Amino acid sequence: MLFNSIHFVVFFLAVFAMNNLLRPWPTAQKLMLLAASYYFYGQWSWMYLGLILWSTLLDYAIGLGMVRVRHPQRLLWVSLATNLGLLAFFKYTNWLIENWNVAAGAVGFTWQFSPMDIILPVGISFYTFQSLSYTIDVYRGVSTPRRNLLDYALFVAFFPQLAAGPIVRDYEFFRELDGDRRLDVERAQQALVLIAFGFAKKIVFADNLAPIVDHAYATPAALGFWDSLLATYAFAFQIYCDFSGYTDIAIGTALLLGFRYPQNFNYPYIATSLQDFWRRWHISLSRWLRDYLYVSLGGNRKGPGRTYINLMLTMLLGGLWHGASWNFVIWGGVHGGYLAFERAVLQRIPLWNSEHVAVRCLRWFVTFHVVCFAWIFFRAKTFADSQAIIANLAFESVLDFDFARHGGLALLLGIMLAAHLLGGGVGTKERVMRDRGPVFAVTLAAIALMLIWFTPAATSAFIYFQF
């Protein structure tokens, strides 16, 4: 069930109505939300509901057991091994088989394996990380075990963030679950603005850029310089509008049901360093990788050399988390390498860290293009396709600009970039949320008109649903 479908709209309106009707009976309200969440997920595959139930029951029991046993670390290892084992089986089995077959063939081994018929369950990467964060926090003493199984099951499966995040911590969710979740005018306005902006990003921008990007990456070797450059920029904005649009809708719908979630995107393309970018892009994943992987590896506590290694390992594994492909590993490696370079070299150059407007613009320009360069590996289906795009950018003539073919897209991307930079500077969305005058109504009316005029004939699933 996609957010950008009539099915979801009808489903959510029914859930919203029942959520308000059942407010005097909290247990019935929770049961309804849990049943709605399982129904939501079951629209992709009822069979894989068993995985969510297994993960829920396992980590619920482990959380309770950790405060009762002498060696809670053993229970933590059970949670890690089981959850990551299931994730690895569904996500990486065929990739490992493929790599084994290539390596074995290269050295003359005849022992080959056939790929398995495995379908990746939607959202498994997200709810696995969310469930693991709970057991790790209970082990560390950050969180107390949740004794109510219904509450914990709802934490794992709550439908707004189930398919693609944001990855919510248990204390953030339970604070809302236990608090006053009545919907007031302020919350309703914030939610409507988030949902409206989310649909505009996804349908008006991401879905209209998708055919352009798909066409370019289908035959990258046939592209010229400007085709490759504009396709790279187009994908940067497609994935931003697609994913931040999803999370805007997710956070907005959760807010209408009484749950305030933390921000997941904060104008990432205004970042003036890669560290700043990761404070703004997919914030819930960034802090998960920082708190549970980077810190566990030693963080920056064991000297500069180990810090750089930890940064690289964190980003390599973060890349692999996105998908079973060496291209995702390279994408993570580009980010990890540049993060280490920033810390080891750039942060030590006084001129580079100057607040002079020209230097800040230079830092922004470099950061934006490092991110766009890494997106090439993220989007390309194969390493050869990535090489083709990069070769076009490096060796094709820059004089192949055709105004009839390239002008419209270049203008659109320029406007989108300018709007993003301006929005980050003045907080456009945040201002609309706070407005009590005509700005709120005019903005929503403008978005409604955009959706009427610019909705493409075919819409697509959210990009991060495949992760």
C-alpha cells in the first residue's frame, strides 16, 4: 500500500476516525492501531508478517530478560545474531552466492551455487534496526524494558514509519504513547503542512524526474557530458524529494494520530561539509549508525588513525545496509573517505574553515558535488554503468549542450536548487506551519493546484521501499 494511492487515503481516514472514537479506551485504541499496522504491511505480503511478529516477540522477551539474568550480554548477542541473521538471509544471500560464483570461477573452482528464490520483505532494514536499538539501549541501561507486549508490538510495527522509517527510538515512541495525544489546532496544522509538502515533493517533483533519470541510467554509455551531468543532478533531487517526501508524510500522519516524531531531513543540500550533510540527511539513520556502530567501534576515543578507520567502516557498512551491491559499498566508501579527509586535513586548514561568504560558498559547492558524485554509484545498476557516467563527465565534450534538449531540465533543476537553498535559509516549511494567517491556506491551495496540474500519468513506489 503506497502513501500516494487512493487505497492509503481511504485506509488512513478510517484509522484516523477510529483513533479519535476510541480515545476514551486506550487499550482498544492501541489494538486498533496495531491491527491497522499489520493490515498495512500485509498489503505487500501477509506471509512476511511472521517476521515482524517473530522479531517483536524475541526482542520483547530479551528486553525483559536482560534485567533478570546475570549475563545480559548473552541475550544481546541472541538479539543481534537473530535479527541481523534474518536481515542478511533475505537481503544478502543471493549477492553472496553471486560473488562466490564469480570468485570461484576466477580461480578455477567448479563448485557453483544457484540463486535462491527470495523476495526481500518491505521495510525489513528499518524495523530490524528499530527493534535492535531497543535491545541495545536496554542492555546499556539507557531504556527500561517495556512490560506491555501490546505497547512494544505497536512500537515495532506502527504503520507510518514501518516501510521506510524514520527509525524511531523506543523512548521517543513510548513518551508519545504514554502522553497526551489529543489533536489540537497547532498539531493539525503542522501535520497538514508536512503531508502536503510530502505529496508535492513525491508526486510533482520526484515522479516527474524519475523517467528522465531512468532513461539516462538505462543506457549510460550512450550519453554525452550534459546528459550525464543533468541526470546526476536530477537523481540528487529525485531521491531527496522522494525520500524526504515519504518521511514528511510519515511524520505528518503519525502526528495526526498523536505521535510527534523527530525530524528526518533538514535541507541537506545546503550543507557546507559532509559531516554537516549527515546531520541533515536521513537523520534517524545517521544517529543510528553513530550511536550503535561508530561508537561501538570506538568512535574518536582511540586516536586519529582509529577514528578514520571507524568512520570508513561505519560508512561502508551503512552503504551495504542500503542494498546488496558493491555500488552501495562504494557509495559508502566515498562518504567515509571524504569524512575522514575532512577531519584529517580540511578541519586543520584555517582558511578553509573561514566564515567568509566566498569560502562558505566554496565549501558548499565542493560538498554538494561530492554528494552528487557518490549518488552516481547509488543509482547505477552496475559498476560498469557508474564508470560510463563518470567517463562521460570526464572525457566527453562540454560543448554538446543542446538548448532544446537540455535547457528545460537545466532550468528546472536550477529552480529546485534555488528553492532548496532559500528554504533552508528562511525555513519555508516551518514558517507555513507557524502561520495563523493566509499564508497557510494559500500554500496548501497552491500545492493542491500543483498536484492537479503536474501529477504524472504514472507514479512509482518510494525509492527507499526497496531497502
